[in-house]
Amino acid sequence: MTFRTVVFRGLLPAGAVLALVVVASLAVGAGPVGPARALSVLVGGGDAEARFTVTRLRVPRTVVAIAVGIALGIAGALLQSVSRNPLAEPGLLGLSAGAAFAVVLVIAAGGSVATVGPHVAVIGAAVAGLLVLAAARMRGTGDDPVRLVLAGAALSGLLGATTSVLLLLDQRTADEVRFWTVGAVAGRDLSTLAGVAPALLLGLLLAVVASRALAALALGDDVAIGLGHRPRRVRAIAMLAVAFLVGAATAAAGPLAFVGLVVPFAARALVGPDIRHTLGICTLLGPAVVLLADVVSRLVARPYEMSLGVVTALIGAPVLVLVVRASRLPSL
Amino acid sequence: MTVLQTRSLTLAHARTPVIDGLDLDLPAGQVTVIIGPNGCGKSTLLSGLARVLAPRGGSVLLDGCALATMPTREVARRVGLLPQSAVAPDGLTVRDLVRYGRHPHQGLLRQWSRADAEAVDAALAAAGVEDLAERPLDTLSGGQRQRAWIAMVVAQDTPVVLLDEPTSALDLGHQIEVLDLVRSLAARGRTVVLVLHDLSSACRVADHLVALVDGQVVAAGAPGAVVNPGLVRRLYGVESVVVPDPTHGTPVVCPVGLAARTG
């Protein structure tokens, strides 16, 4: 695939979709400010209520959703590449649950949502990632892709149940994190983003560093060694990047499943299997998917909002079924 | 002259040594073929030569320098490897694959260059796959696909090339296609080491033959000098008549039957 095809088949369509959902995210909501009033704010006019709603509520949640989408899309693509498994996804494998559990644990021990930094979530994601990959023995090349997902589902279930127990036992923690544990970008402001930005940027930097060698690992470890790469080190760097990205995303928006599955799946359909191309497209499609889910979450239960985590699951679960039922899983 | 040597090389999978204390010299600029029965350690030896498998003892020397002490990227600029039955992700085109061969010459700060593009074009031409450059690998025949993989190793532009059973699972025409390509690499001054199963094609392509049994060299030299019924019996337990190939003069092994087992 040449650079030209990557641009025309991937970057342009994905960029157009992202632009559309960004406008939709600014224009629509569960409240009284409709598209007409919101769009007039965007062109410089609008009444005071509309201006407040757009600039103080919708712009911050849109920006946070973009950051979360980039993090989860890239994390999914990296995880799938490292585990050579098209079903590997931070939500399904329990990394998001691990990050959430770590945050809840620290809050139950006396912290508050405002003071728990993203590093807690990063550590939680990293530990969960190591546990699930060890459980499914990721290096065995003949491994059944579904087995890793089963190990992840077990870990997710365990962590989710333990998180629930912590919340049941401790009313204060429950009040602090109730909305957060189901996943949301509503009510997030730009200070949320500032808090997780270092982890996010570090994760992205590591992803860029590892991308070329990861692409070579797709040809098998022996070929990659022959080309001068060090597979173990590359996998370690990529997993570290995944932990930073999932930690940042979970700290900002709570655990969101399926985004890391849907986004790389769509990106590969557009530009093929080369991880370097996939990662580029994921930085556009990730935000598009999270924003789309967020917009839907505002519209389906008006005047209330549905939880974002519920909507990503509703979008993602059919894609999971689709991938598993495909005549054969794509080899990565 | 030799570029690649082993000295007391011991290679092991898990705890079992497969190669134990092997001394071997691989002549520069020639085609060396490693032959031997199943499980004799041919592929293990090649993995050791390519530093995919670290030595348990002894060393592999490249121009007199121990491979294990060199940076892996430096080795990759001097030794190219095509492992057995390598697989590529779905949808990867021939040109995409061959471009990977340039990885050892690139880095974070030294990205794709004109020299890389020229090396890729030259490799595509040398392997005779320039017409297939934009085709996905999974749409090619076995022989075409194997030539595409060899083109990747050619693009790596290394003085030493290691190929593990490049003709396995190929029909006769495709085998000759690949072996001719191997000969042309040596004709351009590269040192080629390959593992082959078929004795007659080994004799045809090799300048230098190395026969392994249980990780030990039992014969080494020009095919015409080392291949005889005694060697065939020792390697495979097969009685045979060895005759010269009517056109090339290289030895051809005509099996008669299994040798009587003695002790």
C-alpha cells in the first residue's frame, strides 16, 4: 500500500467522519439547546444559554472524548499487534477493569477522584495486562485467539465484582465514582485532560518508537530478528505504551469496552495490516467512534443521557460477533 | 577464505543439545548446502548461524568476530535470514514485504531514502518479481511467494544470506526457479548457506556440501567428492546407486531400498 492509497483510502475518509461527528458533538445534546442554536454559536452568534452550553459543556467533553478515543484506538491496535490476536482489546482483556479497580481501591483507601492521578490507573492497567497475557501465554504462536479473550473476560469479571464489593462496603467511594465506573465523558473539563496528558503523550511516543519494529514482528519473530529487531524488547515497549494509554483513558472517562476492538478493525479494513498505517488511521477513527457513541448517548434517552460505556458496548458487541464469526480470523 | 565459522558451537533446545561442539568453516562467495536426515540439527544450526538461537557454548564467528557480542542491527546489515515457512499478514504486497529488508539500514532518525528505494527495485528485479510488486502475497503461487521472500533478503543487501529449506513444498519448476535465484546470488559474490532436503537438488546447487548426522559433520566438500553410496547409507539408511547427472555432471542419487540394519 503506497502513501497515496493510505491518504485516499484511509486518512481522508476517516478525517471526514471525524469532522462530522465533532460538529455533531458540538451541535446536539440531551438538553434544550438544539443544533440551530448551537451552530449559531459556532459562527459567532447565539444566545447566552447556548453559548454557555457549547463552550463550557460541549467543547470540553468533545476534547476529552477525542483524547480518550486516540488513546483507546492506539492501545487496541498495539495490543492486537503484540498478541497477534485481532480480538485483543483493553476492555475485553480486563486492562480497563484493572485501571478502574486500582482507582477505586485508592479512593476507598482515602483518596478522592480529584486527587487520584492517572498513574494509579496506569499501574492498574499494566498489572492487569501482565496477568491476562501470562494467563493466556501470549507467546505460543499457535494460540487460539478466543482463549486470550476468555482469560480477559474472567479477569474483567473478577475485577468488576471486586470493584462492586468495594463500592457496596463504602458509601463515600460509591458516591465519588458511581458515574465514573460506567464510563462517561460528560461533565469532564479540560483540567481532566491536563491531568492525563503526560501519560497519554508518553504512551503515544512509545507507540511511535515501537511501530516500525512491531510491523516487522508481524512477519514472525525469526524474520524480525534477522532484520535486526529485538522482539522481547519491542513487545515490552508496546505493552508499556498500552498501559499508559489505557490508564490515561480510564482515568479520564472510566472503563470503556470495545473501542479498542472496533477502531483497529475498521482501520485495517481501510488501509490493510501494516501497523504503521493502522496507527495513523486509529488516531482519527478512535475519536470518531467515542464521539459518535457520546452523541448517541445524549440522544437515545432525552432529556436524560445514557452512559457512554453502555453505548460503546452496544456498538462494539455486534462487531465482536462479526469478527469472531468471520470465516477465518485475520492473521496478524 | 571464510566469512562465517563456528568454533566449538553448542546449540540446544530446552536442555537437549542438538549441536555439540561443532567446528565448521563456510567458504565465502560460495553456495553451501547443509544436508542430513530429519532431526540432525540442520535448521538448528542455521538458527545458530543467524543468532536467532543463542549458543549454549562456543561461538559463531563473522569475519572473526563473535556474533553474540555484536549489536543485532549490525549483524542484520551483514547476515540476511529467511526462516522456514515464513508467513506474512493478509493483504501485504510484494513491494511492502521487500521494503522490510531495508530495516537494518534505517532508524528513527534515518528514515526511507533514495538508496533504500533503489535497493528494493534492484531486489525485485534480481528475484524476478518486479511484475508482481503490487500484488498481495496471498494471491501468488508458492514459487512466486518464495521468490518474493528471497527478494526481501536480497534487499537487505548482506554479504551473507541464510535460507532454511527455501524449496520445501514447491513443485519441480518452482524449485528450479528458486535454486537458480540462489546460484545468481552467489554469482554476485554473496555467501549463501541453505538447508535442503532433496539430495539431488543439493548437489546441483551447492559448491560446498555439509552433511550432518546427530549434530556432527560426517562429510564436507564439493558434492562430486563427498556424495557416494556410503554417505547416503550413513545419512538416511538407504542403499543407492550414485550416477553423474547426464547434463550437469553433478551426482544424482538413485535409491535402491532401505539398507539392512546392522546393530
